[in-house]
Amino acid sequence: MAKKNDWVRIHRNVLEAAERTGKLPDDTKSVPLEMWVKGHLQNESAEIGDEVTVRTRTGRMEHGTLLEVNPSYELNYGEYVPEITEIEDRLRQALFGGNEQ
């Protein structure tokens, strides 16, 4: 249960697939344009799945389906790519003459 001013994350479809422009690649125009946004809940209370309104950090008012209360930041730069290490080694050699940091 979320209460007014809790930090939450919402979701909504901004445009359904049929509403999207025809100038998009087929795989893109066949799916809705979706939005996920975090903000402070403006409803007095809500449960996951309820339609709610939030005020974002920039003051925008957005509405959507409540997904999460107190969402955390999850950063992921992807899987390890061995070629990146090789590039780093080559750059160190070219710029500094070795692998020492």
C-alpha cells in the first residue's frame, strides 16, 4: 500500500501500436510506445496495479499504473566484453607505453 507523497514508479502506454507513425521500422511500430516514470504519489493511497497520478522531480504531473513503491536505481552496463579489455590494454600501450596504472 502506498500513501500520498511516497516515491513510486508508474507505467503507461503513451501510444498504442495502431496510433504510431508508419515511418518506423516494422518491429518498432508493431508495439506500443511505453513510459515508465518515478515521482511522488498524489493520490491519498493506492495499491500496486491502481491508476495513479505522480509529481515528478521536475514538477510534471503524470498518470499511469502503479508498479512499485520506493523503487531503487539499478544500473547495468551489460555483460563483460573481453574485447574491451584488449582495447584498454592497447590504448594504455599506445598512450603511456605500458599497462601500469
